[in-house]
Amino acid sequence: MSLKTVVGAAALCQIAGLLLAAPLEAEESEYGVLFEAEGVEETYYNCIACHSERIVAQQGLTREGWDELLDWMVEEQGMPELDAETSVIVLDYLSNYYNTDRPHFPKD
């Protein structure tokens, strides 16, 4: 085996090792930065009609606070009112994952 072959094989092994050791990039979520859990789809598609999902993710409100904010958006900003079932789903999602503790505040 020639020196050229040995050096080439060693280089390929090093490259393969680097590729395997490299952290995998996180897949882009369909819902942007929002935490994927029950209610994310309804929340995402009702909110991004007017603003980025990051606006939602940076908030930290109680369920009552989210409810008041949604009422304000309907009354003052022209947001279409959510039907009763969707409203419960969205409020459950927001109050569970974007409450005052802000457990899913985007870090990036």
C-alpha cells in the first residue's frame, strides 16, 4: 500500500469522525419557536395571522391575562373572535406553556 493511499485513508477517517462528532442542527419546527404540545397548531395559526410567534413566546401571562389580551385583540385590533372550542384550546396552551414562569421562553 502506498503512502499516498494510507494518508488519504487517514484523512477520510478524520473527516468521518468530525462529521459524526458534530452536533446535529435542530430541525426547524413548523410552529417556529412555539413549544410543540397539544394546542400549538391552533395557537400558531390563529396568532401568526397578525404577528410573529415570537411575540407570543416572549409573553408570560396568567390564563386570565391571556384571556384579557385575546379580548383586547378582538375589540381593539380587529382580530376575529375565536369560537368557544378553539378559545379553550388556545387558552389552555398559552396558560400551560407561556405562563408567568415562562418555561418555554426562546433562548436564541
